[in-house]
Amino acid sequence: MPRSARKRVSRWIGASLLAVWVGVAAWNTWKPMPEGVVVNGAWSALHEGDVRFLRDITAADGYGHPIVDQQIFDAAFEIIAAAQHFVVLDVFLFNAHRGASTATDAHRPLAAELTRLLVDKRRAYPEMRILFITDPINDVYGGDPAPDLDTLRAAGVEVVVTDLDRLRDSSPAYSAFWRLAIAWWAGGAPGDWSNPFDEGAHGVSFGAWARLVNFKANHRKVLIADGTDGALHGLVTSANPHDASSLHSNVALRITGPALAPLLASEQAVARFSGWKGRPIAAVAAVAAVAATGDAAEKPGAASAPATGRIRIVTEEAIADAVVERLQTCAAGDAIDIAMFYLSDRGVLRAVHEAAARGAAVRVLLDPNKDAFGREKSGIPNRPVATELVAASDGAIRLRWYRTHGEQFHVKLVAIRGRDGYWMTLGSANLTRRNLRDYNLEANVVLETPRESAIELAVLEWFDGLWTNRAPAGVEYTADFGAYADPRQLTYWGYRFMEATGLSTF
């Protein structure tokens, strides 16, 4: 073949491969979300006692000893213990891995506690339906068997590992290459590569690492069950039943009522697209029918007490829509409190800047992004984002850092004390592109109440206590902005590149 012809063939092959790569990247970035998964729930009436704010707080005394005050999983275990016919859980991290940390005696064995409770529940009530949905990170994408999941399966729990390939790709440049060149031959299995989550565990294969670098997840943290009163009871939280996460600071809402019904249906949709063949949870049809017809307070037989607010469930991009739309209404006389593990989404940041420019009072409490299960992190994205927020607002946006000591300030909460009412959202979603733009699976709850409601006062007491360091003598929860400010342009543009491309863990 003449040299010119070989060049034409090479160019044609190269262009064809590039076109395939671009096509795969584009499709898997924009393809539809699986049917039934996304929730933009209708409002349900909120009555006295329907919600309770829960928080886990870890701080340290003057000698560095942890001071731990936890509520979330004690409440979760109460809900499971009281379940009558079914329990549905969807949790991101569920294992006994300890990372690189050496302080194993300080961790609570949450994975073992939850496993034991679910197994005992099945033994005591063999007809109890337990659907347990989780992420493949827990067996390191097939590289390290998860003994707790095997124990649950043996006890008759319906365990579903989410099929992440059905989700959109948040880092299309890498993930398209992975789908075309790696996924079909390099599966997850034990191997000689180091375990990324536990230095003491056996190694994993190259395929497990290659899948990990897709950086996407079923990141939800949800519990739903039916109680002795026939109502739905549940938690929407930022907390994982994970040993290495057991000292993290987190928040949750304990919820009773039909607002949970759309989330219950969504969880079964997640299970379905991941291969679950089980029969539907019977409560879905009846309770969802009530929720779908409007405000539960207006239905025959609904609670006679007057509504004290309203509540709804939002997932994935509906979370971003809810946050941005509410921030866009804020002005002088409104007070915005943000407590967040990761804050980086450009749309949310723009809305925060604009709210501050209109005169809203803004307080932001962030994790310094320095601790990750015994390993040191770079401070991205929070440190450059914090510098941007403070500098661009000329200090109008006030910012403090949570003092972590190996654990993380893992909270995901936005609260707005408005002129005419109170608005809040919390759940699994960090304010990042990956968490808010239909890449990860996420679940949040949104509520509105009149001012001075019980839930507002509970959240405000918690936030103010951390912000002002109202603590026992010798304990400081938070530090001034200057403690971790990072004004370097290299760090800032590094964060912007990672946020835009998805080539990051946030």
C-alpha cells in the first residue's frame, strides 16, 4: 500500500476511534436517568412530632481526646426494632474498613451493630421484608468480599448492590475510555494492587482500581420502615453505618408520615435497575396514593391537629433546583446558614454570592478537607472556595472551619431563616457538581415551617453552638476563617478543573 494511502487509513481509523470515544462520553454524560429513580416530591403537611432533628458531634478536649455525642444510629436502630412488615435501607458505606487510621479502639462498630440487628429481626420475624441497597464500594468493586453483606444474604435479607453503569458518568473523559477499553476485560477481583480503603486488607485487582476511578456512587443514606401505628417512619441523613465513619459529625431528620412514600418507591426503582427481582413492598401503593393526591392534612382520616409546616423529598438535580431557587429569593432580613462537607458547585456558589449582595446574612461552616480515614487531604475544594466566598463578598459572607481531629465534618445542611418563614434541606448531597447534577444517586428532605418552630430552634441551637464555640471548658468546635484559608491561584484553578471534569473525589 502506498505511503499516502496508509496515512489516509491511519487518519480514518484515528478519527473513527475519536468519534466513538466522544459519542460514548456524550451519551453516558446525558443519557436519561433510570425510570422511577428521580424524586421531586409533592409537599405533604407537617404536624407536630412528624420530624425530629438529630446530630452526631465529635470534638476534642485540650488533650486531643475525642468528645463524642451521637444520636443518629440510635434512632435508626429504634425504627428498625419497631418495624412491623418491612425495612428498606439504602446506604453508601457499609463495612468495617478502617482506612489508614490506627485509632481503631475509638471507632464504633456500626456495620456489625446494624448487621446483627437486621439478622435478629429476620430471625424473630421470618416474614419481615428487608431490602438492603448499597454501593459496590463496599466490596471494593468486586475486589474484596464484604462479609457483612454475605451475612445479611444468608439471613434472608434482600441485598442489592447498585449497578453504577446505569448511571451517568461524571468524568466522561476517563469513563468513556474505561467503558471502551477496560470494563469488558478487567473485572473486580482480589489481586496484588493495594486495597484503597484499608491498608490491613488483602489486595485487589487492577480492574477494581479502574472502576473506582469512575468516581460515582449511589450516595444515598436512607431508612424507611412501617411502624406500630401503620405510618411510614424513616431517616434521611448524611451518616453512613461504616466503622471508619463512626466518629464523623453528621445530621439527620427522623420523619413520620406519607412524605416518605415517593422515596420508598424510588428506592425500589434503584433496586429494580440493579437486578432485584423481589416483589414490591406492599406499603408503596397505598401510601403513595395518599401522597400523590396532595396535602395529607386535607384527606379524610388525616391528623386532626393543624399543620405546622410542610415537607417533601428531593433527589439528585431536584436538590440543586430547590436550593438555588430558595437562595434566589433571599435578601436583606434573611439569614442563610450552610454547614457542608464539600462546597463547590458553581451554580450554588453564584446563588450564595448574589444573596449576600442583596443583603442576606450568610454564615458558612465547612470541613477543612484535611482528613480522610487516616490519610491527609489537600484542602480542595473547600479551602479555595472559602477564599473565593470571603474575598468576593468583601467579608460579608462569614466563614468558619470545623476543627477535625482525624474524623470529618460530614454534614450536608442548608437552613434559611426568612422574613416570613423557615426553610431547610439536609441529606446525603454535598453541594458539588457530582452530587447535584444527576450523576450520583442522592436523597434530601426539604421542609418549610413558620418562624420559631421547634425544628428551627433545634437546628439553630446546634449551628450556633458550633459557630460560637459554646462548649465545655477547653473544647473548641470551630476555627476562624484564617486557620485554613488558601489564596493560591494554583489551588483555585486546580479545584475549578477538577469540578468541571469530574476527575476528583468530590
